[in-house]
Amino acid sequence: MLTYLVKRLLEMIPTLFGITLLSFVIIHLAPGKPTDIFTELNPKITPEARERLEKLYNLDKPIIVQYGLWLGKIVKLDFGESFSSDRRPVMQRIWDPKKPLLERRLFVTFMINLISMVIIFLIAIPVGISSATRRNTLYDKITTTTVFIGFAIPHFWLALLLMLLFGVTLHWLPISGLTSMNYASLPFWGKIWDLAKHLVLPIFVSAFGGLAADSRYMRSSMLEVIRQDYVTVARAKGLPEREVIYRHAFRNALLPMITLVGLSVPGLIGGSVIFENIFGIPGMGQLFFQSVMTRDYPMVMGVLTIGAILTLLGNLLADIGYMLADPRIRAR
Amino acid sequence: MLSHFSKRLLIAFLLIISITVVMGCKGKPAATVRTVSEVNGDEPAYGDALVTGTIGEPSILIPMLAGDSASHDVSGLIFNGLVKYDTDLSVIGDLAESWDISSDGLVITFYLRKGIKWADGVEFTADDVMFGYRTIIDEKTPTAYSEDFRQVKKAEVPDRYTFRVTYEKPFAPALTSWGNLVVLPKHLLEGKDITKGDFGRNPVGLGPYKLNKWTTGQEVMLDSYKDYFEGRPYIDRYIYKIIPDSATMFLVLQTGEIDMMGLTPVQYAKQTNTEFFKKHFQKFRYPAFTYTYMAFNLKHPFFKDKRVRQAIAYGIDKDEIVDVVLFGLGSPATGPYVPNTWPYNPAVKKYEYNPEKAKQLLKEAGWKDTDGDGILDKDEHPFKFTILTNMANNPRKNTAAIIQWRLAKIGIKVEIRELEWSTFINQFIDKRSFQAAILGWSIGLDADQYDIWHSSKTKEKEFNFVSYNNPEVDELLEKGRRTYDIEKRKKAYFRLQEILADELPYIFLYVPDATPIVHARFKGIKASPIGISYNLPKWYVPKRLQRHTLEP
């Protein structure tokens, strides 16, 4: 087990190297430069001024040298400084330890995604099971249609409709941002309540859209399991259907969900820019989008590298989870 | 808006949409306002907070390092300059009480106001100006605005309250370059690298407001600076709330969480005429300092002939574009200046929609439909061209579609291609590989347009990207920037506009209106040609209408 882990971790190093090299080259291939925000169609910029700016950011060097410089820092776990005009370190823009949690983009995105992921699993698993056991009934059809509506409906549109209803017409919920103006002066539970009110709509919209995939996985996985011989045996023994499903079939049907959880790990730090913009949530999606649009290379590379590491770790976790859950795999 | 000298000339209409508000229709005489207020008991009072919605978040609050309009808007409230524009676009003193320009136009001497204090209590002196000047011309400062200051041959501080600069040549935009870009607190920054450290996110200024708290991605909170040299601002707190989506922002406005935003044309024209909006809000409307145009690549064989460009101008109905694209909230453009500003020449050649005349001109230029397919041709080349514009800019896209439709009627086939901004500029505009493009310029408050039209500015990355070349225009541009005499400048720029209107290197399409909306409880707002927020420190909310009470 330990050798296996070490081997897997070592294998990650060349993979990660390859990912960063590819990302670096691709983002530099995109037309434009980080200095464009100053120089583009700005008549006040002379060629000398542009060269000065490019030199400041090392953009005059060949791309492979730039990659070398970046790599030299990254092995020391230094993500460098953002090219945006405040030139803050990349990590500080993602996770500033001096700021409260709600002002750290990574935390905000992680919190919202985690809550919505938990809600999705809490709903999708029972829905998947029940529609598998009631296959082709009216209930199955209604749930299937509902989750697919959630999947197909444009998020921004649903979000705007809900904001109009709950924010403007009913005045029940705030519609933008994470906290109210008087947040700082609220007592602890007041803060939680304020935050919760701000999060209801974003989490509802993101969870509603995510239900389809997970409930469908759960349904098909359950369907496969209840066709197995041991389930027939359990039924033949005369066990009540409840017990057959929830004690015997359920555990085995959950196995593919482990993979699903593993695959969701990198998604936890990735935010959707449309979603974050609509709700005014200062998360990773906005940051990444802005960084790409302004060709802020260190920032883009920082987010991509963290994403890559999490993806690889997520895969590893899924494999370990599988080993723990399924003796057949452990044996090999 | 608050001294955007940095953008004096013209800066690209960037993707970032600033909701800041520029200027307006004639304000009521102050006396009238006062009478009305006294009757209502609505005299100016301190207190309350103004919450503004903004699409973009500032990136840094040091004006000379900022590239985006959100940063300039906020830092403009924190820093002042030596001079600023008055509401009629004349230059008036700000931190400088007065100034002298030597008769040859080479030396400017600024006499600074005495007793102005930085927000930390230290006195502002000429050394701070000198320090800012040295910083902006420093090779290591990543600023886009150093060029005006590199024209300075010599800068001196004869005494504590005097600052003197000497130029090589007279340079009209020089005076206004001494706006808020170059004043920095020497006592806090000397010997430090301003790009490092947290001054950019936690600045100390001397403007009407000072930073209280900046919550990343959510809001920037400013508090009034009680010792502001022009008097304590009435509104105690100014909050810049970041709402990246304009549809959301409009909903938030209706919930009362924000007090002010820039409306889109459809919001202004169609969605804010209800009783609710009439009761709770005041809307403003005035030409924005920007115009949209269609540029021709003058090197392209189709567009070398002036008659062809004029024909296209006759084939386009600008009023129709304003009505459809902007819901009437704008005016047709006739040249590169905003109507009702001093350099604007109202008497240039205008091209009323006239398809017959367009066809006539095209015929004279040799374009005929010889094969009967409905598209004109000449030497077996059909008249087909592509209009490029940037992605996700609906007004420009719609404008292109209307032009496409109109030109089809005079036998010209137009294709439209939308491109991502960087690709558009780097691969097409900079490399001159375009036929026609729809773009916009922000118009600086100074009239100098040397970089756009002068024939020496046609190299890659320079801004005469249409390759316009006219010796008389070159001469006029040179004349206009080498004198401080406004009458002489006016003469040069009036003639410039006549030539541009005749030769049409661009088709000037429209000047959109800025359409801000502000909550009705704010009084003292006086629209002017430079916007509404120039006198923000004088806005107030009468005591009985105040909504927010502030804990310190």
C-alpha cells in the first residue's frame, strides 16, 4: 500500500511538469500581452515606453527562458507576482492569510462549491435510488424530467428570475454579494444569518443544475446492482425490500460515486465566471477569467497549477477510496 | 469626472465599462436651488452614505500605476492634482492656487495652496509634486503615462510652495498633465518601491475622501476627509460596490442597496419610466466623452478613393443607428469631438442619408454592377468587404448589422466578424490586416489629437492605424498643440474637422449619451459638460431624508 502510494505520488511529478509546460505555452500563444491594458490603443504610449514595460515583466525574453524563470520559482513554491497593476503575489490574491476568510477567493469558492456538492449528493443519491427501484413509473419520469430541466435551464436566466422574485418583488433575500453593509457590526449569529441569506440563491441555482448528473449516475449504478444474483438471493431469502435495497444493494451501488467525488475535487476550487458575476461573488472564477482576459500569466499559471495538483490528488484519493471500499481491488 | 487627466487625449474604449458618470445638461442657477431648499427645509447637512454600483473592481489606487477606469474613478476621489478642468472645460487651479506660463510657452510655474494636509496630517508641499514627477519618469515605474512628463527639460522647487517646469517646446497638453497623476506623499514613499508594499491598496491622499476599507471583490469604502482643503464633503461615506453583471446591478438598484449607477440605453429609455423610478430616482443625460466610428483601411484599394468613402457615408443613416442601437440616447457624430465643447465645429459637411447620391458617387468612382448579381464590381472585383469589431459589444455589433443592411441597398456586400479584443487589436488592427472596423475612442478633455491623425503615427502599434496622410492636417495638429492660445487652437481644430469631414478616413457614427441614475434623496447635483460627479463633495442629503447612520 505504501509503496503504491509513493509510486503514484512520484508519477505525479512528470505529469505535473507536462501540464504546466503545456499550459504555459498555450497561454503565451494567445494573442496579446499583459501590458496591453496600458498600451493598447493608448496614444500616450511610445514604442520606448512599451519596451520598458515589457522588459519590466521579462516579456522580452524567449518563451522557454520565461518558463525556466517561472519553474525556478515554482519549485520553491513561489507562484510569483501577478502582472496586474497592484503586482500582488499570486498566492495573496487567491488566499490572503491576513484577510478574513470571506475575503479569500479560494475560501469563498470552496465554501459555496462544498455546500452545494453536499446538497447535491444528499438529494441526488435518494432520488437516484428511488427512481431506480421505481423504474419507468410516473415517479421516475417526473424526477428524471425535473433534474434534466435543472440541467438544461440556463443558469443566468434562472438566477435573474429568482433574484427578481425574491429580491425585488418580495424583498426576502439580498441579491448580490456575500454580506450586507452592516455585516461588521452584527453579532456572530447575525453574521451567519446574513451570510446564509446571501448564499441561498447561489447555492440553490448551482445545486439545481448539478442534480442531473449525480442522480443519473446513482440511478444507473443502482439498476446494475439490483440485477445481480446476490440481490436475487437476498430477495429469495425473504428479506424485506427495504433491507434488500438499503443494506445490500446500496453499498455496492455507492462505489462509482467514490470516483465521482474524486473527480469533483478540482471542481471545488473552480468557480464559474457567469455564475459569480451574476451573484457578485468574489470567487476564483472571476479571478481566473480576468487573469486570462488581461493575459496575467503568473496568475493564470498559478490557478492552473493548483487545479492540476488538485486533479491529480483527487484521482489518487478516488483510487484510495476505492481500495478501502472494495476488497476486490485491494487484493490486486 | 474627477480629473481624468491621464486620459486627456484619448484612451481606448476598453472592455471595462465604467459606470462613472460624466457631464450634462445645463444646471439650474444656484440661487434658484437655494430658494427651493429653504422652503422645504432641505438645507445641506452632513451625513449619510452614497453607494455606487460598478462593474469593474479597481486594481490599484495609485493613479499613475492604474490602467483601468475603475481604479482611476476611486483614486480620483483620494488624490488631487495641481490643476483640474472646470465645468466649461477651462483649466482651473486645484492644489495650485495659480500658475504662470512664460510668454514663450516653455516655462510653467505653479504656486501651491498653503496649509493643505495629507490625510495623515503632514503638510503638502512642492516636494511632493517633485517626488511624484521623479517617480513617474523613473524607468522602474510601470506607468503608461510618463510620456508627457518626459517632455519636461527641467523641474525645480524654488521654495516650499512653488514648483516650476521647463519644456523643450511649447506643448499645450502640458498644463493639464499636472493633474492627479503626479502628486504623491513623499514622506511616506521616499526610498520605497511603490509597486511593492501596500500603499496601492491602502493609500494616503489629500482628496475629499480617504480609504476606509477595501473588501476584495465586494466593495471599496471611502470616508470623507474632514479636513479637505475645499471643505468637508457633506456625504460622510462613499461606497463603491462591485457588481460585475449589469442586469444584477439594475435589480440591486431597485432593492435600494445601491443609490447610483450608469444605465444602459434600454434601461434608461424603457425600464425606468415607472412611478417607482419617478418617485425614488433622478435620471441624468448628457453626451459622453466618447464616440463610435467605422474606420477604413486607407491602404486597401477599395477605400483609397475619397468618393467611395463619401458614398458609404451617404449610404448610412446615422439617425437610424442612434434610434435603433441607442434608443435615441445619443447624437450622430460629425467629427472627433463632443458636441458643445470648445473644439467642436458644428458647421462641417454632414452626410444626410441619400442612397441615390451614394450610387452616383460610386458610379463616378468606376463601380458598376456589370454581371447583374446586385453587387457592384470594378475590374471584375465585386465590392465586398468585412467589418471587424470586438466581441460582446452589442451596440457595435448592432451598428455593424444596420450598416450591412443599408450598404446592401447600394450594391455593397458587407460581412461582419466579431473578434476577441486582444486578437482583434494585435492580429488585425496592429498588423493593418483589416478592411473596415467599428471601434470607439474616448475623447480626452484636451483637444490634441496628434497621435490619431498625424502621418508620422502609422507604424505598427501606433494609432493612425488607418494610414491617414494629409500634410495640411499634420500642420494643423502641430499648430494646435504648440500654443496655449485657445482661439488659435480652436481655429486649427475647426479646420481639422472640416478636412476630416470631407475626406472621411473614418465615418464618425455617434456620440452616445451617458445616462446615470441617482437616488432622489441626493441634492446639489448639478450636471455640467464634464459630468455630474465633479462636485461630489457638495452633494448632500437633507437631514430628514438620510438613510444610513454610520458607526465609526
